Amino acid sequence: MNRIVKHALAALSKYDVDLKNNYEETRQFERAARPYYSRNNVNMMERELRFAGADGRTLLTRAFSRDGKIAPLIIYFHGGGFVTGDFDSYSQICARIAAKTGYKVVAVDYRLAPEHRFPAGPEDCYDALQAILTHCEDWYQADPGEVVVMGDSAGGTLSCVASMMARDRGTLLPKKQILVYPAAWCDYRETTPFQSVFENGEDYLLTVKKLQDYMELYISGESDYENPYFAPLRHTDFSGLPDTLILTMEFDPLRDEGEALARCLKEGGTNVTIRRIRNGIHGMLSLPPATPITRQLYKHIIEFLPGVIHGERNETNFS
């Protein structure tokens, strides 16, 4: 990594926000820093859909389509440590994914901690996955056998957990899953077995303190740390899960647990592709697609997706 960039990141990382007492301010900052994607963009169409979850609660989704035509479907769970992130702060990212892949991207507005602690978020994502797989032909004119589930950071965790829930409960599974720098162990105390937490937990924006704050806001009780739907690496069965792409970043504290998850999935018989992005840090998917590292992310995502995607599979088309 460039020395100037590394020093700049280290300096910015010193100003750790007190997330536990200021999570609402962090949410507002993220909305301002990632402005909502313009509804007036003639090349991007979107619509919102409400439906009932398993216990009657209302789930909201927002679908993005580059041209409104029939296309395969990505169900997207946003990042934010289970505490921040929402439709508005992720609209730009979802619209870019739709534009670059040609897929329809359906973002899910799951419940956030600390107002709704574990397992509220995973149950929302599971319910959304099942509803969309059941009705995607009617709702989105998409083949349920081609649906991909995807998420970044906490959303990567939720993607994997929703698939595990579906496998464990004998319900519908997506064809593939894309996990972008997922949290898989979700315990960042000194007893963590993953060296990247110590190597990369101070100077690369996502610090150990932030990770600990996120988990303290998300967790309902100490026993959650052992729950496989809280921390996927705690599961004992990694068989029967969708083909998986896991993308990790060289300077991410979550790097090693994401790669450990890839190994467990592979040992369980899952078809897994794992890619570590050199010089990458956590959160790179939020940068413009022309950024060199983000460009690599999209390249790996597009290579993993099945089918011909409206002629945009050529990397030179990125902007």
C-alpha cells in the first residue's frame, strides 16, 4: 500500500466515534455521505414493494433495474455492522451493481440493532429470501432457480446466515451467494483466534473498537456468540449450501475469518471461490466502480455470476 495512503488512513482511524452512544448520528452521516440515487436517471428504474414477514411484520424491499427488462435477480443485504446502513445510504451501491451486472437488485430493509437486537435482522433476511424466492416470477419476472443472494460486511454475514437457515429449515435456497468481506466469527475480544483483527484493527478505518461496539449493540446475550446464526463459523454443518464467492481485503480486520469461512464451506462440499484483494480495506464496495480496487471487486462478481449480462461482462465497460 502507498505510504501516503497508509499514513492518511492511520490518521483518520484515530478519530473513532463513540458508536454505542452515537449510532443514530452515524446513520445520518452515512445517508449524507452516500446520497440517494436519483430517481430521474433514465437508465435506472426502481420500485418499492411491501410484504408480510412470518409473524405479520411488514418487510420493505427496493428493486433496481438498469432498463426495466426481464433479468436475473440479486437479493441484496446491506452492510453497517447490523446497526447502520439503510435503503438510502445503499441505493447508490445497489444501483451500481444493477448497472454493472445487468441483474435486477432487490435491497431488503431489515431491522437494525440496538432497537432490534439479534436475531431480528437474520429472521427478516430469511423471511425476505423465502418470500422473494416464492414470488419472484410474479413480482420481478425472474427465475427462482437463478436467484443470487449478496451482501457486504454484516450483509455478507446475513446472506450466509439466511442460506444456512433455509438449508437447516428445509426451505428454498438461492442458486449462489456472494459474500463481500463478511463477518463470520463476530467476536472481537482478545480471545479471537484471527490474527487479522490484531494486524489490521487500528489503522484501516474499521477498528477493533468499532467492531466491538457493533457487536455490543447487536448481541442479545452472551450465548449469542455460540449461535451459528450470529456467527456462521460456529456452525457444525457447511454442506448443502449455494455456490459461494467470498471476497476479502488484504488490510481488513475481518480478512482471516472470511477466508476461514471459505475453507469450512469448501470442506463441507460447497463450491467456493475465494479472492483476496491486494491493498484493499473494508468498505471498498462503496467507492466508485472506476476505483482500481473496486474495479477488481466488480470483475470477480461478474465472473462469478451465471449467464450473459447484457454485454457488460467486459471489464473495459466500467466507469
